[in-house]
Amino acid sequence: MRIDVLTLFPEVFEPFLRSSIVGRAVSSGLVEIGLTNIRDFAHDRHKSVDDTPFGGGPGMVMACGPVFEAVESVSAQREGQPVRVLLTPQGRLMDQSAVRELAGHEWLILLCGHYEGFDERIRVGMDVRELSIGDYVLSGGEAAALVVMDAVVRLLPGALGHEDSAEHDSFTDGLLEYPQYTRPREFRGMAVPDILLSGDHGKIAAWRREQALERTRQRRPDLLEDREAPGGSRGEDD
Ligand code: ADE
């Protein structure tokens, strides 16, 4: 997979790309990441990428020219059609099914905005999907792009140490994850549930399923409603 990030702050991404699961996926060649500075596509001598809004109002708006040119230049650098994702609080709310969908593509372009927003013609004049990582406003799309990259890359086959560990993640089957324990068996008076020490894999699997359901019922009942709704993401037997 290839992911290109278009940003005014490419340096934000570098330490992340060297660390952890994403770093390992990069060094093993599972994913190739390109960082492009939108400012390199500015034309004036101040290298401006933003301007004041028509009609007045506070803040600055990211201008069309450098963004269009950056996206077009990166899109022309290789064969194929990238999926272009504009990070914005106005986009589709990201969830695990959106992540799975993105992880199925060969090439993503993540476009990070700054200032008060994008010139509307960036939304309407370019083939982009708008994606939000949550109902709150960040000062730029960079933190959102990091979230998207992390969530997508860990789904690539081979990215996680254990081939099946993404399968057990929270949300993968529409439920929160069951509680996990490791050594010691007892810590400050808190014991590991006996069933996990029983060696009975059938019982352990049933207990985990029940715990996942119960935890979801308590903390995120909305997820259960989604599962039960006609056309909801998945049924109990999936
Ligand atoms: N840019 C600013 N806020 C954002 C959000 N919540 N999601 C994605 N991109 C953003």
C-alpha cells in the first residue's frame, strides 16, 4: 500500500513513521509513505497557502491553487487512481468499517488542512472523500491523518505480530474488546478470573464473548443497537 500525506507540517509525521507498528510496516515494505509539503506548491515569494475569506470574518482560508497543484502532482507520480481523503470535522465520522474500507485500497492521499478551513472549491472541484475522526475541532488535519494511518496500517496483513490479533480488536465484530490479563495471577488483591487459567478454550471463548457483550451493553449500547438494526453492520452470527 502507498499513503501520501499532503500537509504544511511534514515534520510532524517523521517520528511516528519510525515508531511502533507503523514504523515496522514501513521498514518491512508493507506500506510506503510519502510526505509532501503543500507550501512547495505556493507561487508567490512569501510561499502563501492561505488568504483572508471573501465576505470577511476571522481567520484564514486555505487557498485552492497550492492544494489543487499538490494533489494533482502527487496523483500523477505513479500509476493508478489514489483515493483522496480530506481530513475535516465536516466529513463522514470515521469508524472501524471506514478504516477497513480504506485499508482495502492500494493508494491513499491524505490531505491535511490548517487555518479556518478549506476554500469550498477544494471540496467540490476535486474528487475527495471527507473524513472526520470525531466531533471536535483540531487545529489541523495532521493529528487526524496520523490516526487514519495508524488505524489503516495495522489492518494490513502482516502488520501485527500475531496475524489474528486485529480480528479480536474492539469494533471488529461490532463489540468492545473483552478484558485481558497477563502475569501475575494476583496483583494488589486483584485476581485473574479463574476461567482464564482453566485451559478450557471453549469456555474461555464463551466467557470472552459474554464479557464483550456485557461491556458493550454498559459502555456503548449504541453499538448493539447498530448491530440489531435491519441493515446494521453485522448480526450476532457473523
Ligand atoms: N481537522 C480538524 N478537526 C478535524 C477532525 N475532527 N477530524 C478530521 N480532521 C480535522
